[in-house]
Amino acid sequence: MTTKPLSDSLDFRAILDGLGQGILIFDQEDRLVLDNVAARTILGANLVLVRSEGWRAAAMLFDAVQDNRPSADEVRAKALRQAQPVRFHTFLAGAYTPCWATAIYGPGGSIYTLITIERPDWSALTELTSTFRSEARVSITSTRGHAELIKQVIAKRSPTTTTDQLAKQVLGFAGIMAIHMYRLELLTDMLQRLEDIRTGHLAAVLRTNRKPIELVGYLEDLLEDIFESPLVEAPDPDIDYRDRIRLDIPDDLQISASKQHLTYIFRDLLRNGLMYSPPDATITIRATPSAKARSVQIDIIDTGYGIREKEMGRVFTPFQRARQPQIIAEFGYGLSLYLVKMEIEAMGGKIWFTSEEGVGTTFSFMLLRWRPPRD
């Protein structure tokens, strides 16, 4: 019995129409020769014009909002020159939409241009915006209420109330207000970071802010900032969290990164280490240059609660948190590790982790080492 090749038995039109991404294929004469159901859904009535006018209409559509980005013609030309797909963004239906341009080689030396259009996924931003509104309402109501309580405590204090007693009451209310402000500030930063990712602005921001960062000096300054701006929402005034952090960094080691985003990354990873470890557990930050000196591996090592094996697949998924009692008991939104992963990858790096429940977790990420630009 002879088995037919899989390519002979599959309906490729059905395969294309079953894809979640929009597909457009243009020939060398700029004509649209193929599209799929997802492209019709994403482009709507615009696809009629693209079918009629070909690449010229598609380029006008993709270039609707340029914002100093390469034009569609430039993206296509680059894709036709190289073997790798070229990523770009366009503005469709009120949202920045990720796309890819790829060269396809047909029979007889013909070359086609494949455009892949992804469906924008705003679910994470929608959920975070909803969380932000809820948190803001609670913060506003709580802060107003506690401010009023402070006024009443001061105004109605009895003659026998000592200064220490009054200060203790006021500091208690102020501490609750500080917790709400901490959460609101954290959410505000997350909203900005997520918006940069979802709108495609992150790459441009990183290009603009990328510079050499001397790692030892940067981390020493970061630890001083942590003393002024704690990583956790209700720090114990008797504990200096800097005493729990150890540095193992070679001198004169420079990486290429955006300082603002590197700070987000370190603060998020250190916050996780502090929150999900016993109060006396240490956290080590170690940096190791690669053998070819082109990149640096940074490890953040804790001896905390660790991650259950069955939950490891959800670590970088937005709004997902481990269900261990020690972790659920701590405050968190389940978004920081997702943001960290996106930002590290946008800087040309990668992140991974190893963990053992009850032993600890090591988050490792790789970033490019600084190399002076050539003349």
C-alpha cells in the first residue's frame, strides 16, 4: 500500500483559513494573489481596495501612522533582501498591530511577499486597567477616610493623651495610607510598561535610552535607592533589606541596556526574592561574562520557598500567581515577571529560571555586553 505525501492530502486553503493570523501574499507585480479569513476579518472593507490596487493600497494602509518607523516599502525591501522575516507594526482598527514581512520563493525564480498580521491582544491591558480603577477607588476612599481620622484624633485628643500615644495613632493611619499609595504607584508603573509593550513603543524607547551601564556602581546605587524607596509595601522599620542582598559582580563589567528598564527588572526580581523568602534569607546577585565576551549572565539567587513543579509553566504568564500558601499570603498582581520577560527580550536578551520547592529559586537573564560603537 502506497501512502500519499501529506502535502498531497492537505487542503492548504483550509489551513490558511484556519490560522488566527491574517495572511496576505503579493507577487512581483504587486498584485494580491492570496488572503485568508483572518485577513478579511482584520482588514474589513480595506481588503477590497487592497485586492483592487495591490501592494500600493496595502502600503498606504500600513503607513497610516508612521511615528518615525520604517515605511512599508522599506520593510518589504528588507524582507526581500534577507532570509529572515522582518517585524513591523501598523495601526489598524484603533490599535497598534504587530506584523511580519517575509520573502517566499516560488517556481521559476519568482519571489512573493508574505505579510502576516497578528490580532491585537489587549486582554492583559484591559484587566490591568480594571484592577487600576478598582485600586484607585479603594486608595482614594481609604486615604480620605484615614486623613479625616487623623484630623479627628488630633482635634479630639484628651488632655491626658501623651505625644507618644498621639504619634502612634497617627503613624498607624499614615502607614495604611502609605500602603495604598505604594500599590497605586506600582500599578501606575505597570500600566505604562504594559502600554509600551502593547503599542509597540518599547523597542523605540529602549533604542533611545540604551547606554553603557557599569554594573557594580549601578547596583550599589540601586541598593541605596531601595533604602529610600522600599521594595515591599510595608517594610519593617527595624530591618535594612540591603543587609539581605549580596553582590558577586566583577569590576569594570559594562552591559548595554536602558537604565530605567533595568531598574524595573532588578526591583521586580528582588521584590519577588524578598517577599517569597524567610525574613533572614539572603539574596545573591551574580554576574558572569560569556566566554566570547559578547553577553553577561545575571543570576538572582534566593533561598526561599521555591516554585512547585506543576506551576512552573505559568511563571511568566500575566495575572497568574503560584497557589502556595506562603505566596498567596503576600500582596501581588501576578504581572511583574511577564513585564520583566518582555523587557529583557526587547533588549535582545532572554530570561529563564530554576527552582526547587523549599530550597529556593534562581532567575537568570542574559543581556548584551557594552561594545563601543565603531567609527
